[in-house]
Amino acid sequence: MKKPRLAAIEYIRGIAMLGVIGIHVGSAYSEIPAANMHIIALMEILTRFSVPIFFFISAFGLFYNLDLQEKFHYASFLRRRFRVVLIPYLFWSFSYLLLDSIFHQSPFPDGITILYILFFGTAKYHIYFLVILLWFYVGMPLWIAMVRHAGSKSLLLLFLLQVAFNQFSSTALWNLQLENPLFNELLTYRLNYWVLHYLFIFVLGGWLAVHMDAFMDFLRRYRQALVLFFICTLLGMLGSYYQAIFQDGLTAAEAADTVHQLTPVGLLYTLAASLFFFGLFSQQRLSAAWTGSLSLLGHHSYFIYLAHPLAINLLDALFHRAGLVLTVPLILLFYAMAAAVTVLFAIAVRRLGSRLPLLNLLTIGGKR
């Protein structure tokens, strides 16, 4: 029997989607010499939970509708999930490669280069997410075994191992160079396909979905503590960011690249945000305006994630042609316009897709 729909999942997708747009708008803004460090903190530090929380809710959705007592049909699972992810991944990758080739007047990549690009997810700066998601699908039998045998102690151990692994990846492997060019590529782009960087948050999402009743009770009992946990980890992220600027002498852009979601404080912030937003959207009654807006964003989040660089590039070209300097008010306007344009684009494509199902299949991997 199919379980009831969880509105909280859709609302979290909406929040995370706004965060992803903020990260990419903030990244472009941080390249400006006179960029405001506090705006960069708003767009690139407060939003750092956005990408890993997608892995959390992806795992939650998978395991929420999965009966661990029944036989897992691996081949059928891969067919369904690859249609939803692999087809849009190929469509959007080739679309971005073609657009970049046209607008930058550069040759379209050759066959071998395309294979590299597709394997590493480098057709556009955001699309690697689908590569990692595909690898998570491939390893699903292993994640099922881990979730089935996990407990609070083993999850704590997994979190500590995650911290250690991410630190190792961010330090020992950061500038490591090997003699073999292929191995160098595999190492350089490890963040684009190594699922181990997000293993804890994925397994946690699956485990909490399996223990849904206990999870809801936990959110009710520790509501205030979870709010405090979220605030403390947010302050930890901001403190690390400003320390990198004022004490370590980094630029705001360098600090934003240093204080990311894979650092120890970033992992804690992702964990706190996942629990906080799930509790907020599960336990609190929101106004119709809020639920409607978040539901709209969540419903179109997949398309918005894949298409939002188009809006950012378009607005960047328009602002540049108009000779506008991105002051604080203008960058906030830029962000609002990027989000609004992408949402409107998503709605228009979905309406067109209702008449042309192939369009939906290519852009979001489904009929609807």
C-alpha cells in the first residue's frame, strides 16, 4: 500500500532550490572586486545545506515507499530511476554544451571529451549532482543493507567516519598529483562522483524514513532543542566564514569556498538543517501563502535545478548590456529575478509538456 504523501518533503525541496540559486548567484557576484562580504555570506554560507539536503530527502523518499521485508527488484529499480535521472542528465548536458559552444564560439567537444564530461558531470557547474545521484542508485542494495542494520550508535560512527573522510579528501587529496593523467582526472573531479562525500546524510535520510513514527515523535519531543541546534550550527558556519576573512586574510570568495558543506561544521549544519526544516514543515502550521509558494517551488524543483543557470546567464547578459553595476540592492534584485524567471520557465515547459510528453521525458524524465 502506498503511504501518504509527505508535504514536508516538497517544502524542503522548495527551500533547498532557493538556496541552490543563491549559491550560484552568490558565486558569480563574489567575482566582483567590490562584492559585499555580508551578501556573499547570505547567499553562499547560509545556503550551504541546500545540495546535501537534496540527498537527504532523495533517500527519505526512496526508503519511505520501500518495504525492507520484501525482495528488492534491483533491475526494475534501476530502469525507473535511470529514466528519471539519466535521460534528463544527457539532455541537459548536451544542451548546455551546445549553448556554450554557440555563445562562446568554441568547437563542440569531440567524442572522447564528451565521455569525460558526462562521466564527471562537468557540462555545467551544477549538473554533477545527477552523477552522484546515479551512483547512489547503482549502490542501492548496499544502502538498503546499511539502513536495515543501522542503529543510533552505528549512525554516530558513520558520522565520525564521514568527518574523517571529508577532511582527508579536503586536505591530503587536495593538491595530490599522480603520474597517470587519467588517475589525476579521477582524483581532481572526485567531488563530482564520489558518493562517499554524502554517504552519511543519504543513509540517515533512509533510516529516518524507515523509522518514520519514531522520527516524528523525536521531532515533537525535541522541537526547541532542534531549533537551537540549527541556530548554533548556523552561527558556527558564519563564524568560520568571518574568521577566514579577518583572521586568515582570505577574500570573501576564498572564504566561501573554504567554509563549505563538507567541512565538520558544514556537516553539522546540514544535519541540523535537515532536522529543523523537517520538524518545521511537519509540526508547524504555515499560512496558505507559504505552503502554496513552497509547494510550487517543490513541485518544479527538479526542472528549476536543471534550468536555473539559463536564467542566471540571461540576466547576467542583460545587466551587463545595460551597464549595471551589481550593488547590494541590484544583486538582491538579480537573485529574485533569477528565481522568478526559472519558476515561470518551469511552469511554461510543464504546460507545453502536457501536450508534448516527450518534452517532459527529456527535461524531467517523466510523463508529468
